[in-house]
Amino acid sequence: MLAWLVAAPPVLAAQVPAAAAALRLSFADAVRVASSEAPVVALAGLRADEADARVRQTRAALLPSLSLVGSWLNRTFNSKSLGIDFSFPTGTGGPPATLPELIGPFNLYDARVSASQALFDWSSVARVRAARAQADGSHAERSVTVEGTALTAALAYLRAVRAQAVVAARQADSAIAAELVGLAEAQKAAGVSAAIDVTRARTQLVTAEGLLLVAKNQLDRARIDLTRALGIDPGTPLAFTDTLAATLGAAEVPAARDSLVAAGLANRPDLRAELARAGAARQSGAAIRAERLPRLEVGADYGVNGRTVPGAIATRDVTLQVSVPILDGFRREARLAEQDAVVRESRVRERDLRQQIAADVDGALLDLHSAEAQQAVAAERLRLAAQELSQSRERFKAGVAGNIEVIDAQSNLIRARDTDIDARFAAATARVSLARAAGVARTLH
């Protein structure tokens, strides 16, 4: 959906002012872009393609092999090096005739077509199955990467909108502090307030401005982290269309705990990847066992051979070969023991993963229920803090109280705002964690 994210910033920068070039990005868009276009996802897809190519390489052992060969040979050789006495009687009573010690040089031309085909090779069949199981594991690992990247982008987006909410809160704090400075100066000019009240108010304003600078820096850092999670240029300006609302971070997950655990067992890509690794190990063991079986292969070649090209004649050969492995120094047995150990190791990880999925679901549900309760408390605290500040300000205006009371109320409001932001962020994070526990982080919206 947002494939243009990577290419858009340079174009926008050339056509519109930088302030207007910010890309509007929703939470769901961030999850989709990260799960489809992030560099780690692309690399995982390439590794899956490599595994698919290895399946085709392994399958080649079962397919016909055809080659064309042409050669020219010019040689000499020592007849005595063959260890055969080539002397023979001449029939004239003289000494026997012998071949010359140096024979050649002479030419030999040969051109032929060679072909071979395995008729029975069960070990190669088993190796193809093992390679296919390993490819399934690579695809499962890609799903793990996609799910993890979607989760990383979701959390980065939440941190960014949380930082944006903190900036808005600090801006509101600065506005209140500036207003209180004006009120303190007016009260001092009217002779109903001391100079210390103005100093206190200005101190609060400076503090609020400093906190605003820190919040803006954190927002800029959060934007950079999000661009890295999306795999786009860190200099890309982003405008977030979502806030820390009660629905942010939702996903299609069941409501009941047992249904959530069942969904996690069915959907979690890390469990599917572990099952695929176990299947690949079992298939590899089967391929090793199949190496003990005979192999039947037919081969043939046809071509021309001669000392001169015009004098070359047609020659051929056909071969039917059976090979039976007997002993390879017990290397085969050691490889088989290794694969059996891998299978047992995978069973342990699978059992632990199933328990971990249930624990993840339970933990996410606890965090979600706690965050929702904290959110209600934080909202009430924020309402009361705003009411306290309003009442203390009226008292200060009426001259019945100093601005220490107002400053205390302002500090309470700052803390209440932070608590409310943290509670909403915790609730959204818990919803994301629940989607991750159920294995549906890619469906976050």
C-alpha cells in the first residue's frame, strides 16, 4: 500500500516545502509496510528463494544428464613403459622384430554425445524430500521475520505517538506556565502579590520550556526509530494519523483465554518454524538411511573416433551399473545419530514453545486488564488535577492564596498528564502483545 514511501521523499522535497512534505502514516500502514517492504523481510524472502533453488539442485540427481564432448589428442608414448614384450619373429630367421621404443606423435579425434539416467536411486528421492522440508523451514522462518518486523514497527509507532502526546502535554504545560506568569505580574502590579510569586511563576515557565525541548528531542528520536523499522530513509518526515486512542493496537483475536491459546498454537510462526525444522531433520535422517540401498543407473554415449577427421568412425557404448554401498567408515551412522539428536532437540524446543505461547497469552491478558484499570484511574486523576489547578488559580486571582498553591496544582497536573499518557500507552502495548501472543501481529490496526 505504501510502496512509494521510499521514493516519495526526494520527489516531495523537490516540489513542496519541507514542512508540507511529511508523509501521513497510520498505525495499520506502518504494520503493513514493515511486514512487506522492510529490508529484513526482503532478506528472509531471498533466503527462502535460495532454499527453493536448493530443492531444484537436489532434484537434478533424478533427472537425465546429457553432455557433448569433443577432443583432439596429439601424443607420443614409450612402448616399453607398458610392461609388454612387443617382439615377434620375422619368419626369415633373423632377430625378432620389435616396436620402436618411441611411438608417435599421432593425432586422435573424438566427438560424442553422452547421456545418463538414474533408474533407481531412493537416497536421491529422500534427499529431495529433505531439501523440500528445509525449504518449508525457510519459508516458516520468513514468517517469523515478518511477524517480528510487524511487531517492531507497531511498538515503534506506539512509542512515536506517545512521544507526540508528551510534546502536546508539555506545550500545554508551557502555555499554562506562561499564563501564570502573566497572572503573577498582574497581581504584583495590583499590589496584592509579592515579587517572589513572579519569580516562582517564571521558574515554572523555564522548567516547562526545558521539558518541552526534551520531549521534542524524544519525538524526533522516535521518528528515526520508526523509519528504521519501516526500512525507509531516516530523514523522511512523518505525520502520524493515529493517537493513543482506546482502539489503537487492536487485532482480530478471540476474547476467551483458551481460544487465544488455541489461536497462538495454530498461528504462531515460531512454532511452525520449529515444526518445519523437526520435519527437515527427520527427512534428512531418512535420506541418510536410504543411502544404504542399491543405486541403478544407465549410461550411454555415441560419437565418432579416429586418427583423422575424415577417417573417424562411429563408436558407442551402453552401461547398466548397479552400486551397493557397504561401508564408509561408519560415517553414515554418525550422520544419522546427529540427525536423531537434532530431532530430539527440536521436540524439546517445541514443547517449550507450546508452554511459552500459553504464558505469553496469560501475560498479555494480565497486562491488558491492568492497563485498562490504570487507564480509568489515570483519566479520573487527570480530571481532578485540572479541576484543582482551576480552583487554585481562582483563589490566587482572588488574593486569598499565594501562587505556591497554583504551582503545586500545576505540578500535579503535569504528573497526571504523564500518568494518563503512560496508561494509554501501556494499554496499546498490551493489545499489541496480545496480538503477538496469538500470532496475528500482521493484522494489527
